[in-house]
Amino acid sequence: MGFILRGYTKGQIPRYEKSGLTVISVYPVAEKEVQAALDAVFLDENLKSKLTDDSLAAYLMPSGYMMQGLIVGKGGMAQSRPMMRRRMPSPLFLFYHIRHILNPHSLSGQNRRMIFVRVEGSKNRPLKGHKVLDVGVMRIPQVYVDLDSKGAIQRVMETPPYTAWDKVPMPAF
């Protein structure tokens, strides 16, 4: 049953491909918004040189997305988003961070983050396209890019090559 639900969920995730790069969005987004973000990233020569690997995928998300630690290790990102917990009571804290699921159109004027990961299958073979979300695939964080609401690059930061999943005991499939 779990794999059936996983298959259904994978089918619902917004994905875009351009020049061999797969972009996975955590919220519904127009393709032109993804295109604008990619154009900004690949027009920056310094950033473009860091993204030369042919087995890259990118996650697009709101810059304050609560679950990004599962995609990229905190490392230098620990201070990269505001601490909303200090300003809100506990139940409101939860709803603040899931508003992108409840109302994705409310994010149209907000900053976004793209996290680029190297995607490897068994025997360190690079993967692309629909295989980037398969079971048993390694996603190794490389760099993240913060974009403002107009698509201009605000910050670029290299990331540690681990995720929060490194600390979670997982069953082997």
C-alpha cells in the first residue's frame, strides 16, 4: 500500500525539465516562474560554473519552507530563515509553515529558494528526468540559491553534502 501511495504522490509533484535539469517544486507553480528562476540562475556566470554536473536536479520552494532540512543539511543555512517560533504560539507556528499547501497562490510575491542536488543511482551512476525521485537514489546537496519575488538572485551558498536523513535510522528496502 505504501508504494501505491508513493507512486500516486510522485505523480502529483510538479516537475519541469530544461536542458537535462529536472526541477521539482514543493508547491504548484507556473512553468514561466520556473523558467524565470532557471534563467536567473544560468545567467550568473559564477553560479553557472558550480552547476556543471550533468546529473543535477533542483528543488524549488518558498525560502522559509519548514522541511528543507530533509533536502539539504542545515550547515550554514541554520541562520538563513527567520525564527517564526519565537513570535507565534505553537498552533499558529504550524499553520504559518503549511500555508503554501493550503493556498499556493499566496506565495506569488514571496522569495523562493532553489536547492541543487547531484542525483546518483546505484554504483554512482548519474540519473536524470523521472528517475530522480526513485527509491534508492542518492540526492547529494550542492548549492542553494535564494531568489527574490522578481527572480533576481539574492544569495548563493554552497551546502554540506548531507541531509537531515543522515541522522534518521531508515529500513533498507
